[in-house]
Amino acid sequence: QSVLTQPPSVSAAPGQKVTISCSGSSSNIGNNYISWYQQLPGTAPKLLIYDNNKRPSGIPDRFSGSKSGTSATLGITGLQTGDEADYYCGAWDSSLNAGVFGGGTKLTVL
Amino acid sequence: QITLKESGPTLVKPTQTLTLTCTFSGFSLSTSGVGVGWIRQPPGKALEWLALIYWDDDKRYSPSLKSRLTITKDTSKNQVVLRMTNMDPVDTATYYCAHAVAGYYFDYWGQGTLVTVSS
């Protein structure tokens, strides 16, 4: 059971937009920054978003992040088949004094 | 550029101690604000945060595994070592090390190493 809650799967058609939610509590998302990772099949996770809504160099602006209260959302526009992957949210948990991840969301581009 | 690579045994027996080494380049673990963390992923399952060591030797552990984990660094060798005692088949996973920024997010990851626990 992950500390952060994500939907197991989402799907959308190529070119469309999809959002992935991540729900937590005041000890993690509510009072700390969130990050998002993309994991393509058979590869290591890749940082997509940090500090709630910042993109590392090289990450296209089709990927966006937002946070409200104890929830966060990853948005992906202009979906491509290459976006099919597992997506994870992560945050620091001040109560646990450790990092935590969500359970992951599998994105299918139909 | 920053690179990290995990090394260690691919197979360990139940009750044994696992020792994994993360060898990195492109940054120094003596630089303020820098950390190296360990994350694992059982086959087909989610990421699990394990431990993190900071440039000042401060250490953080997953509460559920704290009694079994030890993380150390050798700045001169650019290495971070994770030890996990009393291994069990449920610890079978791909273990990743990653460069940590601001103590919480990981911007560079190693390729991961699959560790199987079986007798």
C-alpha cells in the first residue's frame, strides 16, 4: 500500500490530453514539493516534473504539473504512442522523515 | 554529465546480507545539497523509496525497513553503499541508485540491478 494514491491506469487517444492524479496528506503533498517520473518498459524512471510544476531541461512542455492542497496532477497533452509508460509521483513525507512514491499509473495511448 | 551505476550480487540466499554499491561520476557527494538515494522495484510492482544519504553524511531510511538498512558513502571513491540484512524472497527487486536534489527528487538514475532472493 503506497503512501501516495494514484489511479492504476488511464487511457486516451493519440493527440488527446490526459491527467493523472496523486493524492496524499498534509505530511507529504500538502506541505512538500512533488515530483513526477516516467518509466518506459524495461527502463529506469525518468524525472518529468519537480518542485510541483518545473520541467527539467529536455522535457517537452506537453508535460505539466500542478498541486492543490494534498493532491497533485500530471497533465500530458498531445498524446503520442511513445508516451505509453508507467507514471509515478513522489514526495518527501515530513512525518515519516523519508521519501514516498505513489503506486504508479499505467498510461495507455489507444 | 552525471552517471550512476549499481553493482552487486544478482542472487542472494534468504537470511543473507545484500551489499550494493552505487558508483557515480559527474558530481561530488561533498557538494552542499547533493544526495544519493536507493529505490527498489519488485517485478511488476511500484517504486519503493529505501534510503538517502546527504553530502553532510545525514541519512534517512524508510521506516518500514530502517532496522535492516545501512547506507554509507565514500566520497573519495565516488561510491555509495547500501546494505540490507536478513534478505527474504519478497526483497526480490530491481534496485536503483539515483542522484538526489534538494533531498527529495531524483534527477539522474542508474540503470538498476535485479537482485533475486532464492535458496
